[in-house]
Amino acid sequence: GLAHYRRLLGRLQELGIEPVVTLYHWDLPQGLQDTYGGDYAELCFRHFGGQVRYWLTMDNPYVVAWHGYGTGRLPPSVRGGPRLAYQAAHHLLQAHAKVWHLYNDHFRPAQRGKVSIALSSHWIKPQRMTEKNIQECKKSLDFVLGWFAKPIFIDGDYPESMKSNLSSLLPEFSEAEKKYIKGTADFFALSFGATLSFQLLDSHMKFQQLESISLRQLLYWISSEYNNPQIFIVENSWFVSGSTKRDDAKYIYYLKKFIMETLKAIRYDGVNVFGYTVWSLLDGFEWHRGYSIRRGLFYIDFQSHDKKLVPKSSVLFYQKLMEKNGFPPLPENQPIEGFFPCGFAWGIVDNYIQVDTTPTQFLDSNVYVWDIHQTKKLIKVDGVFTSKRKRHCVDFAAIRLQISLLQEMHVTHFHFSLKWSLILPFGNLSLINHTLIHYYQCFASELVRVNITPVVALWQPMAENQELPVSLAKYGAWENPETVQAFVEYAKFCFTSLGDHIKFWITMNEPSVKNLTYTAGHNLLKAHAKAWHLYDKEFRRSQKGKISIALQADWVEPACPFSRNDQEVADRILEFDIGWLAEPIFGNGDYPQGMRVWLHRRNSVDLYNFHLPYFSEDEKKLIQGSFDFFALSHYTTTLVGWEKEDALKYDHYLEVQMINDITWLHSPSRAAVVPWGLRKLLKWVKSKYGDVPIYVVANGIDDDQNMVHDKLRVYYIQNYINEALKAYTLDNVNLQGYFVYSFNDKTAPKYGLYSYIANQYEPKPSMKHYREIIDKNGFPGPETPELLCPEETTLCPECHFFRTRKSLLAFISFIFVAFIVTIFFITYYSKRAERRYK
């Protein structure tokens, strides 16, 4: 054994790897004591001290004492209860102190090493922020970490909370023993991870508070509680399923979180951390969990004969992290300065505008008189009516308020959806809601009047009946081919009724591929294409508008960036989530080939019956190219992998595992904030479908409704728009517009740029920040050349008429004034002549 360790230490020295050696990791053999009749630690110091600078006397004395001698869950499996556990811990502390003094007195002068003890801890946070709960959290840390840390690092004695709560169960140190134990560590060796810190923590030691995996907060606690010691993290990791092989994405992101929190503790909190160690090098026997979990950087097939070591993705991750010595800023993640193009569409989204068709009092044809003597109210005079006047847009008071809020934002475009189910309740022209159509006409015309372009979707699926007329929803919805023709008739009616005011149409807004069958998607595509061709042939020339479809397009990233399997999964999900509806329209007129190949494989292997329909050649020609621009909604980015680790987040049909990077910012609803995902998506669209004009017609995040916490949305808007600017300026993406989701909290709670409280709209800080970006048309810097844009022509037809005929109007005005003056003089002098004659 001694020869083996000499060879191991010698080879480590040759490779320039610093050994950190633990004397006792729960495996002290009695035979060693019997054979040598001396001190085990002295033997190790004498034989290996010249090669080892960092010694740990024991690993996790909490587990040894509590579960080795108290609960019996771990070797030597003595069920002695709390009294024996506290007695064992008492002896462990004394033994540790003796070994430290042994090294300090006899070996340190020559070997110049350091000695400590590896202490494990959890982190705990209060159920509620009350003084009592906070004290219970402190007690929890005292009973696990402080049990050993306070005697060694503070005063040689146990925490006061233990002494007062445990009474006679806790042994006592003499004053001499306290002095002997105090200060017997040259650094603070910390172990933090799933097994030691959490799974082996007895629930009653939480004192009814909440566990947390925050390493940063634990490091700060150690620094402040134990006199800012030098900290060496000697064990840290999480675990993955025992079935996971090489692509251990979950392990990577826990590792990333812990190392990132360590860096934050050093940089921001002033904690003195000088080393970090991943546990462990290779998969192995995990104590009471056996081989059911894996925590190694190298994979071992336990069933194989040779037990060959295979590097996992986490090896590459950790290797690159060590090479960079942390997380240096990446150039592609740095903000850039610059402008968006002239005429860039700055917009805001409201799923459905607030429709209030309550008639104004001036539309009431009845006659009323005041009952001034009795009821003091208006009394209708029976049989007496006034003549009815034509309805006017001013009769809808709700419109002006919404328009004024949009003007305050300085947006150039406003995106909303029509309600098909209300406009044509029966799904055909047999019953038309003329009041609602008149409201939409007024709203659109008022937007145009103030130079805000309406961007109007004919249909957007919502929860109830998918926002289809009930008659269509009842009979198969989009599964029924008759819905296709019904949609075309509805589109024609809308183009006819509203097209004079609306120049920017969306046929379908965010059709949810998660809720569509392949048949429904097939019919939906045909309906879109027919509506597009209808507009193109019958309305485009006179109305001069544009029309397309808006697809939801969140980005998908391989969980293990080094894994070809994960990249294949990401590509597959992009085809199913975006390409399914995009490829027929913007590509070759048919579904992605990858979808057909995958579905054929799944149907033949697992006897599924999910078949992608086929378009006829005429249908392909109809659908292909049925767009004027590419409109997309983008909110977040998702990580995907092929290894099945979490059954709740695994899609068996597509064989994809959803992974969460716990270091990413997340909203209250757990949506990840990943600005660079938008840029990658825009580049992907360009690479797939060419230099098509692109509009991001919805991009937003939920946040706390408390205005103080709106800073997440400010950050989101700032960084997502900056990534859009990178796509435009650096990647040459033909980006022509960006819209924030959403207008206000009344229609989209927690997403609005305006809060809605007590019938009042209040702008949030995010609205004001968005307005600043709009006013600057991007992110100009001190050195950014000024962007000179020609004056935009107004969207108001009447205004356009007057602008283009200024000279003519001036001449007519001159003739009119001259005529009036002439008449005046003729009349004046005629009257003077009359008086003279008289």
C-alpha cells in the first residue's frame, strides 16, 4: 500500500498536479493500529509528507458521527442514538486536534504543508422572513456545520444553540481541551453536494426551514461566521441518473452553477476561496445509493469486463473552464452600438384590443325630462323620438385612451388580433356583428390618423374553442376541411371591411404546434395560402398592403455543446417546432424531409400511427411563396438533449430531454432569459429561408407586478433588442421590425409595459426604457455616425393628399383670398358711390 501511494504521488508530481490527501474517509482498519502499534497519521506524514502539501484529517465528521454511530445508516452502522453520535463527534474533534498538533510540532517546519478537516454542510433559508425563522436557520447550520466548525475555527467549544437545546446529551470540553482544539485548521475545507450535504441530512435538523443549493450564500456564511478563513472547496458536485452515459448535461449545469457561484462569492462578496475540487473523477459506488446514480467525470460501464473509462461531456466542459480559469466575457456576448435601418418598425402587441362598444348617449333617440320635484331623475317621454344620426368613431370613448397610451410610447406599429368568433358567430356571413366591425374600423382609422400602423391578425388561437366560431369548433375545428373555406370567406370579409385602413395583415398568429394534429396543420396551411392568394389577386392592387403568417419560434440549443447527438436533437426539434409550418410556405412547398424520415422511423419501430399528410403538386404551388415577410414570435430558449434523465421532462415521441441551465436568469413563471437565443434564431431563419424580410412581432417576459421589480423586463428588452441589432448589423439579417409583448397588464397580466390598477394605466420603467430605444432607433454610442433618415411620408390618406399638392393648394388659397378682397372693395366703393349720388 505504501509503495502504491508513493508511485501515485510521484506520477502526480510529474504531471504538475497538486495532491490533496485525506487521512480518514470512514475506512480506518483496526489491523493497522494493531500491526504498527503507533499513530496512523504519523506514519502517513513520515512516508508521504515530502510529496503532499495539503492534508485533510477526516472527511465529513458529521456523517461519521451521526450516521455511523447514531442512526447506523452508514458504516460502522452502530445504532447508538444521539448520545453515542455526540460522543463519537467529541472523539473525532479530539483526534483531529491531536493530528494537527502532531503535524504542527514535528512535520510542518520541514514539510511546510497545511492541515485541515473536510466539513460538509447544507444551506437553508427561512420559510418566512421572521426573526424566529431566521434563528431556526442559524440553528440548523449550527447543528450540522457549526458542530465541528465552531470548536476548530472560533473558540474550541460547541455552538450555544446546541448547548442550550441538547443539555446533557452533548459532552463538554475542559478549558484545556478547548484551547487545544481551537485553531487546529490551516484553511477551511468545505464539502458541498447532493449526497453528503442534503440526502444524508436528517429532516429534523432543518428545523422546519427550507433547504437550498446556494453555494454562494454558504460561502458568505462561512466567511462571516468563522473570521474570513481561506476556503478550499474540496468536494462539490451533483448527480445524474445511473442510466446516463456520456452526455451528462444535467451534471454540467449543476457544475456550472456551483463554480459560477464560487466566482461570485470571490468577486462580489470578498470571500477568500483559493481552490475548487469536483467530486468525482469517475463513476463509482455511491454509498447508500449504490450504483443507481453517477457523479463521475468519466463514465464506467459497470457491467463490462474491462471497466474502461470513457470521458463524458462534463470532462470537456470542466477542461475548457479550467483552461479559461473561469468565465471570461465572450466577444459575441458584449453589447454593440449602432442604429436600426430607416423606417424600422417599432411595435407593441396586444393579443386582443379592449373592445367597448357601449353606445354614447348621443345615439339614444328617446327624449327625456328632469323630474325636479320627486325622483330628481330623468324620465323618458313615451312616444316622442328624435331623428337618429349616423354613428361616428367618437362614440367609442375607449379608443381614445388606448390610442393616447400608444402615442405616449412612441411606437410606429400596433399588433393585435381580430376575434373571428365574435365577428361571424355562426362561422359564415349569415350573421355579422356590424357593431364590432365598426369598432375595428374606428380603431384602425384612429391609429392611422396618428401615424401608427395597425398590424392585424385574422386569427389567433386561444384556450376556449381556439377562438373559432362555435359551429366550426364543434365540428372538428381545423381537422375539418370545411374550416379552410370558412376562413377564406372570413378573410375576404375582413379585407373588404377593414382593408382601407390596414396595410399589414397576419393570417394566423402563433398557431400552437404543440396542440395541432398533422391533419389540422395541413388544413391550416391551405387556409393561410388561399387567404394570401385572395388578398394578392383581389385586394393588393387597391389596398397596397402586405400579408403573411406569424409563427412562434423559440430557440433550441443542444444541452451538451460538444455532443453530436444533442445537436441532432436540437435540429430535429427546430424542424418540428418551426419548420413544420415554415418550410411549406418559405421553403419548397412541402414539409421538412427530416420530419418525414423521423416519423417513418417512429411509426415503423414503435407502431405509432402519426402520418404526415401529403400535398398535391397544385397545393404545393399554392402554399410555396405565400408570404410577403417572415413574422415570428420569440420569447425564450430551451436546452435539449438525447439522454433520458428526467421522465417528467422527456418527450418519448421525439426522444428529447428538456434540460434547464440553472445559471440562466428566469422569470417568476420560470421562463429563461437568454438574449443570444434571438440572434441565433434570426441567423437560422436566414440560413434556411434566404434573405426574407423578418419581423419579430412579439418578444416579452413576465415579471413581478410590483413596479420596483420591473428591472427584469428592462434587462430583457435592452438585451434582446441589442441581440436583434447584432443580427441586423453583424449577420446581415433582413430585420425590419421588432415588437414588445405586451401592451398592458389588463389584457396580459404580468407582461404589460403599462400596469393596470384601480382602473388606471401607469407606465412601468420598462415602457420608458423601450421608448428611449425607439427614440434613438437603437443604441448609438459617442463614435456612432449619425443616421440621417428621409422624412417619412404619413400613413394618413387625407394628409398625403394635402402634402403632395402644396403648390396647388397655395395657388387656390391665393385666388380665394384675392376674390374675397375684390368683393370687399367692390361692395365698399359701390356703397360710397350711392351715398354721393344721394
